[in-house]
Amino acid sequence: MFGIPVWAGWLIGATVLAAGSFYGGIKVEADYRDAQALKEAQQQLATFKAETIALNLVSQDLETKLENLNAFYSPIFVQVESVVKSDPIYARDCFDPAGLQLANRAIAGASSDSGKPHPAVSVTIGPPRRVGSDGAP
């Protein structure tokens, strides 16, 4: 007819038919996977909505219980009497007589003998004692 052998026409037709079938199969498979993904997403959304509703109910119950607890809450005010002792030493002066002597010596520039302890501190301390495991010396 156009100078093409008959078997070549059949070959071209079979190739076009095979290519169309291959493309159609790929398209159907892709549509099937999209439908499955959509179904899974819808199922996850439904599960999420159900869990959200359940959590909202729990939250409402908690708020109700907290409001009931607040209804029983009543503040208790306690008045505490405080006694402020005013010693005559601290009424005008900051030092007692011994402290005043030390401060006056420091102002005058006289150094106190730091090599000797104050008489109230001089206590004879003996050698250290060993204590046994039972606590007795």
C-alpha cells in the first residue's frame, strides 16, 4: 500500500500496543499506590481525631477536679507577734567597751600584740587522744 511490508505494519502496531499497555500498567499501579496512601492517611487522621477527643475529655475532667479543689481552698492568716529587744548598748553605739578599746587602738595606729592570745582564749590543750573503734579512749 505505501510501500511498507505487511509484517512491518504488524510489528509497528504490536510495539505501539505493548508500549500503551506498559504505560497503562504503570499508571494503574501508581494510582493504586496513591489510593492506598490516601486511605492510610485518612485512617491516621481519624485515629488522631479520636485520640484528641479522648484527651480533651480527660483535660476537662482534670479542670473540673481542680475547680472543686479550689473551692475547698481557704487561706489561713496567722498573726505572729514579734518582740524586738532594744539593748542600751546598741541604742547609740555600735561597740561594747572592749570593742571600743580595740577600735580606738586601731584608729590611733597602735598594733595589738597578735602573738599573745586573749586571756579568755588561753586554755591548755593536751596531746590528741586515740579513740578506739568502739568509741572508748
